[in-house]
Amino acid sequence: MDSEIRYSRLSRYAPLGRVLPAWQQSHCVVIGLGGLGSGLSMQLTRFGVRRITLIDRDTVGFENLGHQSLFTTAHAEAGLPKVQAAAGMLAAINPAVELDPQFADLSRHNIRELCAGATLLFDGLDSYFTRYIVNDYALQSSTPWLSAGVVRGELSMRAVVPGVTGCLRCLLPDPPPPGSVPTCSAEGVFGPLLSVANAIQLEQAGRFLAGEFTADDDAMYSLELPDWRIRRLQLNGPAQTCRACSGSYDFLSGRFDQQAAAACSDGRFELELGSAIDIEGLAAGLSAETGWEVRPNRWCLVADHGAERYTVFPNGRLVLSGTQDGSRLNHFAAHWLGL
Ligand SMILES: [Zn+2]
């Protein structure tokens, strides 16, 4: 049997082999297809997970190619949505896996719909604010969440298993202010470390699927280069003072919408025109009259002008990233779309 051979090296490793059937019945949601999400979704595909939902709002750029293992030069040249580029690669690796690519900006408004039916949630997010939304959702829906972060030569990982462990808000009741936390775009990343973070995420998830995850597993893992100091900080379950663990889901309820807008608008601006856009016509106009790099595809049009990237969707949504000047998007809409 093809599948027996395909999974033979995994199943012969007993701790993985005994939980492989559970992996293969699971529905995993990967939130954010950066360096961590790329590696995770590839490993999940090789495990033969039943269904993978991929959620990401960005298109593939050349700056992603140094450390995001699923993307190729052709994807960047075409300006493909990351979820579509990833789905193509993953389907080629293992056609048995059901893939559900969602080209979307995860928010409190759509998280229930996008993550419905998930067995496990994984994140590889740069945005702290979105993590708080995922934290609330994980607790409310009783879905385990394997959260990790890698920046520079530093890794951190924690499993949040509702009813067993504490949560993100137990340790950090409020999101750090925007700009106060190092990001890969500002500080870079040692790409190979991403695989180590993925390994911890998947090992902890497997422990949950095997029914072996207990309160003793509530821990924060961290590793720092250049010393390779791996630390495992034992944590002690839900904090008595934690609002989320007491059932107040402030980030899902919209109590912090204003901070969300501020946190998420950092270098990224959006406009909703409320009417459809002729992508091909716009691409032809931009190509003829600007020296910009213009790449239309099935899902959107990507136009790069220096560091600025305009992404235009046929349904009337415009996104500008790579600048702090949001008025540039209004100029673009006025000039090119007559608004
Ligand atoms: Zn908590």
C-alpha cells in the first residue's frame, strides 16, 4: 500500500507511530503562513493530516524567500496569495490531505467561521494582537492552541490546552504596545531555528492527541542563540486573576477594537470601495503608465513601487503595506480608480 510505505518511517518511531492515526483524523488550522506556518503546514501534510485550513492575508514577496520554506521565486514573481502558493506545494507533497486555503485577515469577526471544527490551532503570527484573539477563541471553543514565536536567534513556544494549562493572558494580561516587540521584518531571523520551534509545537500537539497531555506539561519553552540554552519553565495552570481563564473574552467581544485597529494598522492600510474592480484593466493601465512591477493573478493584483506594495482585490478591497503614509492609498484609489 502506498500509504503504508509513505508513513512507514514516521510510524516506526513509536511515540509518533501510536498517535499517527489520530493525526490522520484531525483538522489542523495554521494561522499565518510565514516561516513557522510554512514549516508546520509542510510537516502536517507529510503526517497525512485529514484536513488543513491555511489562513493568511499576504501575498508572496521576495523578502519571504530566505526563510519561508514553501515559497519559490515563481510564487514571488506572480505575487500569489501565500495560501494559494502553499496549497499548490502541499497538494504536490501529499494529495490525500484536504486543503482549505483562506486568503483572509483573521479577526474577531471571522475567527469562528474560519476555525470551525478545528482539532488543533497552530499559530506563526507576528501580530501580538491577533494572538490575543486566537487565545480567546481557543479558550471559548476548548481547542488546544500551539503557539510559537521565532525572531533573531530566539525561540519561544507554549501549548495552551483549555482546562489543563493557563493561557497567554495569564502571563501577559494585555498585548505589548505596537512597536515594543522585536519582529522578523525589523530584526531578522535565523531561519533554521523555525524548524526547531515547529518540532516542539508538533511534539506537544502529539502529546495532546495521544491523551497524554497533563498539567505537568504546562510549560514555556525557550531557546537562545548563540549559547543553545534550552529552557523549560514550568507553569502552574490558569492564574486566578486571569480574565480570559475566568470566561471574559475581551478580544473576541470587541472591547479592544480600537487598540486592534492601531496595532494592525502599523505600516498597513486598507480601503473598501464597496464595488467590484476590473483587475485586468487596472493592471494594463498601471503597466502602461508607471514603471511599477505589476503582477495580476487569479486572486488579486500586486503592484510594487519601491518598498510600497499595493494589493487590489476584485471585490473592491485595497491594501497598502510597506509605508507609514496611509494617504498614499487614497491617492492611488483616486488616481487609478477615479474615487
Ligand atoms: Zn488565562
